[in-house]
Amino acid sequence: QINADFAAITHQRTSQPLNDPHTHCYAPERIFIEEGAKVRAAILNAENGPIYIGKNATICEGSVVMGPFSLGESATVNWGAKMRMNTTIGPHCKVGGEISNSVLFSYSNKGHDGFLGNSVLGEWCNLGANCNNSNLKNDYTNVKLYSYATHTLEDTGRLFCGLFMGDYTKAGISTMFNTGTVVGVNANVFGAGFQSKHIPSFSWGGAAEGTTEYRLEKAIQVAYETVSRRNVRFGEIEQDILRSIFEQTRPRL
């Protein structure tokens, strides 16, 4: 898909020049840089697929980027990061550490060291320092994933399958996610040991400490602060969406 999108977006267009003398490019003809993007002392390898760097995006010093790879508008790859192939980083994201075969939607952060593989993060997610996920089981059997349709773990038919996280969810430092973990919307996950394979929306806590319900008004206030600090509006519509998700996913006792 990155190959197809790259061809469509760059058709009959000319990349901005890469003027940094300390950046080394492999297959530079497959690297496209939009206006305002900055690349500093990085290695860009597009031999196995294209690399797209969006408008006003930044790739910081010491980073290694392997294509196929896409970096959205105003997104940042932090110092010394390792961006492996088949990864899409959405607009306004901030990423670091090692990311492979993953998609981050806009305004989500994984800014520090730690591994994220074969995963999808929604919007406004945040992974604290040294968060890691497993994307391959030790016995090399297919990964099972929680299904919202059947409320059970279903066989994905895949050997590699990582973390799936809903919008506004945050994970504390050194959080460990098991192979094929599904986390809902606006959860706050933290604590020692591997987390549960399914963490419902509006959960607070972790597997070792136990989880409680994230108080709705507190959750909305944190979401408001998260969005506002990026100068993005968080209004009544956004609040109503979260209230609706809270009611629809709340356990019926």
C-alpha cells in the first residue's frame, strides 16, 4: 500500500533537494521529500521500497529509516531512532526507538526507546519510555486476537501480530504488551508484567495491580488537555463521542 500511495502522491512531481551533507541515501530516486521537511545526519535506505517524508516533517540525527516508509506532515523521528520497513507514521506524531511493520494515526507519540512491531495505534495515543510489545510467540504458532464480534480470542492466521490500541489511550513507562493485545479507547495502562490480552475502553491500571473504571469526567478532562496542548480544538462533539463510547462499552452489572 505504501508503494501504491507513494506512486500516486509523487506522480509527475519533483522532490525537494536533500542538502544535508551528513545524511546518506540508498536509492535516492525512491525518496521523496516535501517542502519544509528536515533531515539531519540520518541514513535513508529505499532499496527495498520508497521513503516519503511529509511537509514540515523532521528526521533527527542518528536515525536509520528503511523503506517502504511514510512520515506524515509535521511528524518527527527522534534522535537515534530505527524505523524499519512497512511503517507509516501519521501527521504530527513523535516517534523514537524501534518501530517495524506498524501504523500510527495522527498525533500519537512513541517518543522514546522501546520496540513496537506489527501494531496499529489510533489517534492521540502515547507510549511512555521503554514501552515494548511482543509480535511473535516463542512457540511460533499463530497469534490469537480478541474479537469484539465474538468476545473471544480468535486465530488471526498470522505468526506476527502485535498491539492494537484505541484513540486517547496512554501507557506508562516500561509497560509490556503481549503478542496480539487489543486495548480500547481512552484507557490508562501501567504496571509490572505483561498486560492482559484485552484491555477494555476506559480502563485504569494494569494486570498486576488490577484495573478499575476510568472516571468519565476525568478521562474527558485528560483528553481535553492532551488535544489542547497541540493547539487543536476539543469541543462538544469530541466529548459526546467519548461519552457515547463510555456508555456503549461499560460492563452491564
